[in-house]
Amino acid sequence: MWVAGFSFGAWIGMQLLMRRPEIDSFISIAPPANMLDFSFLAPCPTSGLILQGDQDEIVPEPSVAKLVHKLSFQRGIRIDYRVIKGGDHFFADNMDELTGHVGSYLDQALFNPASMGLQMAG
């Protein structure tokens, strides 16, 4: 089982991640790290993907990079952080790139979970 969310939904998804041990991974797009408290992710229970636009006018990229940095130093957790050049908060002109990143992450995670730091149920 996976959880995915965009913006406020990314925050909600991460809260769900903490409450549901059967969740194997997450995809978080433009998490509002500058507006909401993500400290509940200590420790973060699983690895995942975080996507952020470098031109996000609502959630500045450095605030997400700081969150990624904190999560990445937790033992056994691997955060795949991808920044989309020119991406705004809604990825208006970058939707193909965004979906490409999600697709490539899912392909690798589902076919080679150990390489992603994931423990997938059989």
C-alpha cells in the first residue's frame, strides 16, 4: 500500500503514513514545509519520493529541501528528492515532467524495491 498527496494533501498523506504501518512508501508533491509542521515524521517510517518545483511561489524549494535533509538523515530512510526546473506550485507547464518522474519512481520501486530502500510485502 502506498500513499500520495499534493500540497496540503501531501501533509495529510504523511500523517496517514505515521498511523498506518501497512503503508510501504509515499509520493509527496509540493509538500507545504514552509506552512505546516512536519516534525511528526520523527522517525519517518518509510522511504519515498518528494517532488518540488524550483519556481514554486507558494512553497519555496529551500523549505522542502530542508525537510528532505531532515528525513534523509534518519536511519534506513531513503528520500528520492527531485526538483523540477521551472516548476511552479501547480506544475502548469511541467505536468509531463512531473508524471514522468512519478512513473519512473514507481517503475523502479515496484520492480526493484530493495534498491529504493523499500521493504515491499509479497
